[in-house]
Amino acid sequence: MTTVISFLGSTLDAAKFGPSRWNKWRPSVSICMQDDLKVDRFIMLHGTYHQRLADFVAKDIADVSPETEVIQHVLNFDDAWDFEEVYGKLLDFSRDFEFEPGQEDYLIHITTGTHVAQICLFLLTEARYLPGKLLQTQPQRGQPQPIGTWAAIDLDLSRYDSIATRFAADTQESTSFLKSGIETRNAAFNTMIDEIERVAVRSRAPLLLMGPTGAGKSQLARRIFELKKMRHQVEGDYVAVNCATLKGDGAMSALFGHKKGAFTGAVQDRAGLLRSADKGVLFLDEIGELGLDEQAMILRAIEDGKFFPVGSDKEVQSDFQLMAGTNRILMDAVAQGTFREDLFARLNLWTFALPGLADRKEDIAPNLEYELERYAEREGQRATFNAEARKTYLSFATSPAARWSGNFRDLAASITRMATLSIAGRIDAGDVRSEIARLEMLWSGNGADNGTDTLEQFLGVDAVATLDPFDRVQLTEVIRVCHRSRSLSEAGRTLFAASRVTKKSSNDADRLRKYLMRFDLSWDDLQAAE
């Protein structure tokens, strides 16, 4: 099915209403008179002040090509030569139009309309907001005749700086979308998101997101899909699965589907995740957990778009873009023989490593507001910090004492707890202190064994047995802070934060060094073990 999108030519499409009009080349009518171009739909863009001409041209198109459906779309401009206005309204049109690239071919006609309109149509087509090809028509030389010719064209419009500025603004909007609108401050993360935005709108190659659990891989993958959907680059669905849940014989069936009777319990055909993602995006989270057999079939499906369902001798097809996530170092898995080298090479074209929250502490404050908004949307009630509570929480959250081992999941859970327990939706200092204590207990392993395992690692079983419970708890906390600190001085400042304020002079590093010596431990011992 072919759809033409075209401006009505207020001059070129105009003609006398008598029979002589058929001796004149009129671009909108001529498109539908081509022997080698069957137009199923003709989207005619025009202003209300050209309605009479639009009706006239639509009637002539119906006469020469009864199979063509003419759809008039009113698009008024205050100033048809204003780049800002024309581009903005055409961008809105492209976003609202229900494109189906898999079922229709689109031709964007740039012969009619003002030069500004033609340039804007070109730019929107190049950016895939209009997912089609450019079309130009012209009259034939010689004696007058109405049909003319048509052809694809290529234009260099780089000199239109105002439009380039609009595209830069739109790119910025896209990166903000990928970050869920959060004004992140970490420079390395922002640079990475900028690159992901460029890749997402220009490539269908596999994309690999690496990073610790809770770093936001799944959320970013979905936002990438939604951005591609907005740009009309995918038609299908977003299909996501955690590969750690695919174990044993069921993994093949879940991924590739099966035929009825392929094994005990296969009472009907199953499409599988790969076919469900046809023309869309398949996100395989924790791809490093897949078995080698599944990895081999995934590789072939990426390269050929074909695979065999379980129990079938007939190949099926699926055209999907693969995104994968992992918290493992896949290079190490390749070296250990648990991950296929050829699959890793295929995935490694676009690899992005998401940092954990502990490495993005400047982004905790903006994420604080984001999580409060999410809580309000989810629960239907709003919660806020008072000034003292917010300052206290951020001071702890950005300190070395905050491990954020669960990354953004820890942060989201923390905000949810405080918002839920707050009185009248007002999180106060008491709520924050209780939450800080809860997080410290969570990150210390809930204090179930008073740190016995940690202490035995450094002191040995016999030495730990001679310690009082009080010393066990205290020493365990000291070791934990040392592991999270970059230097002996930083660890000392964290451990002696309260008492050092009352001292005229302090040497936190020396105090900590002497404390460790009581147990025959040193800073170097702890760092070597870490």
C-alpha cells in the first residue's frame, strides 16, 4: 500500500475549471496518473482558505484514479514562510499521524508548498519523523501534457541553521526522555545518555547495557524502546524477560516457542518471546545467565532472523532488535567458557556501562524528587521533606557511610518507606533518622551474626571467640566503613564525625590507626583483603 503526503499547490495545482485544465501539468493530480506508481492514499495538506481548490483537485484525482483515497488535512499557518512555525506544526502532524511502515510505503512530496515547507518535510523525513522517501515531480518538456514525471531526490540543506537548532533542541528533549525527565548531574552518565540517544534513533544493531543490579538497565531499555516508537522506528511490542528465570528445558520453549506435542505438557503451540517481539524490541536482562545452547540460537536469530521452535522442523522468522542487560563481566564469562565469544562479539558493537548509585551521588538529589513524584502517582497522595529532614537525608545519602548496594532500588524503597510512614505526608527528621538506621542495618547484613563472618576473615575463629559482643559489633562497623572509604583519613572522619567537632585539633587517621592496632590490624590489611 502506498501513501503520498503532499501540500496542495495553491499555484501549481490551480487551473481553469473547464476541459482545458487537462492540458496542464498539475503535480497533485499528475502523481495519481503515473503508470508505474499506484497511489492508494493521498494525504492533502492545505489551509482553510484553499478549501475550494482542495475539493476541486480531490475530485479530479477521483476521476483519474478511482482507487486512490484522498484525505484532506487542514494545516493553517499564520506565516507560511516562518521556519519556526512551519517546522513545529509539521512536527506535530508527524507525531499525531498513525504511521504503519510495515504495511505501507510513504512518499513525501516536496514539489508543492513553499520552499520553507519543502525544507521542513525533507528534514523530518531525514530524521524519520516521517518514515518514508522523498518524492519530486515535474512536467515533461515539449508539448503540454498533464502527467509529467516523478523521481527521488537528495538535497543539501545544511545551511539552514535555525532548523539545526530545532533539531538540537529535539535531541536534548530525547535525552531528557531517556532519563525520565530527571535533571541528572553526573557528567559521565549524561555523556553516555547523549551517545545512547544517537545510537537509538540511528541503529537497529544489538545494544548491550552493563551495570550492577538496580542501576536502571531495565528502565533505560524500556525508555529506548519508547523513544524508537515515538520516531516510528518500531511497530511491534517491547518484550522483556529476566534470563535468570529461564532454566532447564523450559528456557528453549520460552524463548523460541514450541509445537504442540513437542514434549510432555506441550498441549498447544507456543509462539515464544522472540516471535512476540517481531517488528519490536526484545530485552534479555541478565543475558549472561543463558545456557550455551540458547546463546547459539539467539546468535542465529540475530543474524538471520530465523530459528526453529522446539519440536518443529520448520523455521520461523522474527524481525526484532535485541537489547541485552547484564551485571556480569561478559569478557570474563567468555574466558571461562560460559558465554559464547561469537555472541559477545555481536553484542559488543554498542556497549554501555551504567554506573551504580554510589558512583553517581550527585544524582541522588534529583532522583529524590523523582521518587517522590512516582510515589504520588502510584499511591494517589503526595509526600514531601521538611528542610531539616531533606538536608539530613542527603547528607547521609551522599556520605561514604551510604553503600547503596541495591543502587536505585535501595533509594526507591527508602523513599517509599519514609513517605508511607510520614504523618500527613510530611517527612520529618525523625522519619529520616529511623530510615538511616534501617539502611545501615540492611547494608550490614541485618546484624544477624554480629559481623562474625567478617571478623573471622581477618582475626581467625579463635581470636573472635575472645571478643565481647560489644567489640564485635564495633569492629565490624569500623571494617565496613574502611571498605567504603578511599583513605584512612576519610574513614576516620566518618567514624569520628561527632566527637571530632568538639575537639580543637584532631587526627582522625591516627585515632583509627591506633584502634585497629588493638586487634593487630592495619589499613593495608583491610585494603588487601578487599
